[in-house]
Amino acid sequence: EAGVAQSPRYKIIEKRQSVAFWCNPISGHATLYWYQQILGQGPKLLIQFQNNGVVDDSQLPKDRFSAERLKGVDSTLKIQPAKLEDSAVYLCASSPRLAHAGELFFGEGSRLTVL
Amino acid sequence: GQQLNQSPQSMFIQEGEDVSMNCTSSSIFNTWLWYKQDPGEGPVLLIALYKAGELTSNGRLTAQFGITRKDSFLNISASIPSDVGIYFCAGLYGGSQGNLIFGKGTKLSVKP
């Protein structure tokens, strides 16, 4: 079974530029999450999708971050404009519909450096 | 908001030793989970706990869901070099559509 796919693995941009990350969850997984992991910290939830609907985006900085999952499969997370404090690893995770809540399958992450 | 306190932050142990780490919170959680993250990888689920007082094992790993529902413990027996990594506890809040809050992690290093 293929795992959660993310791209790009690494991205370096200057502040005020924009960046987009892509995630393809495990086939058949209804729930998709984007987490932000700052160096030395645990992952922090940015947004959760159930199929193509948003379940929780309360911690997403909506003035600069946006995410979509238009067809209920893959998802894109965008940051525009980026700030220095956005430097982090952006992790995508998915879970099957019938799984116990909290049992997530993570991708390898996209590491963003903002200069 | 909810916050999880993990300890120790890091530890060095001799191969073959047993390891203990814990996670505490001032909030009650209905589910506790333990994840491991290797460098350059995403976290991988090790153990999930769903009932207060529950004790669950996965190979050399044993975790317990504290009776107060505010803490959890992870033990690793007879550590080996591949146990190196960062261990995160996570508590689930918000019911069936709930989301995870992660601790800051315990970094485990093993001396061969």
C-alpha cells in the first residue's frame, strides 16, 4: 500500500514570496490533515478535511495560509506571503473513515525555509 | 488551551537498558497515542490507548493510559540502536471528529 505522498520535499524562498505544497493521501482515506512542525516542537494542526469539506481550520492563519481539497482526494496548502516564522516542516496525514480517531498516517513532510 | 508536557526532553541510554518517558496535562483526554519520528520522516503511530487505566504492549513497547486521564507513560524494554528517534505523546480532544495535540517530544539516543 502506497503511503502519503508529499511534494516538494524541500523549498527555500524569501520572505513575502509564495509557496504551495501538495499532498496525496493513502487511497480511500477520507480524512486529510495538514500539520505544521517547527524545529524542536511537536506537530500542530493547521486544517482537517473530511472528504472535500473542512472540519477544523481554527488554527490556520487565514490571512496568509489557504488549503483546498477540491475533489476529496489530494490537497494543496498555500502560503502567501511567507514570513520568517513560517519556516517549518509541513506534514500531511490521512486516516481511513472507520479508524479510531487520532490514528494518523503521516507523509515525509515538506521542509520550508524562509530567508 | 490544552498543553502536553513530556519528560524527559532527551535521554542517552546504554543499549539493552529499559527506557521510561511520560506525558502529563492539566486537561483530560479520552485517547492517548504515542508516535515515533525518525529524522527526515513523518511520525509513525506506535501505540494507541482508549480507556483510562489501559495497559497496551507492542513488542518491546508498553504504554499506559493514566487513571486520571491526564497522563500517559511509555516504556521501552531492552533498547536497541534503532530505537533512536523522537517520541511524541498525543492527546485527542473534541470527540469522534477530534484532533490531536502533540507534546514537544522526548529525544532518545542510544550508545551502541
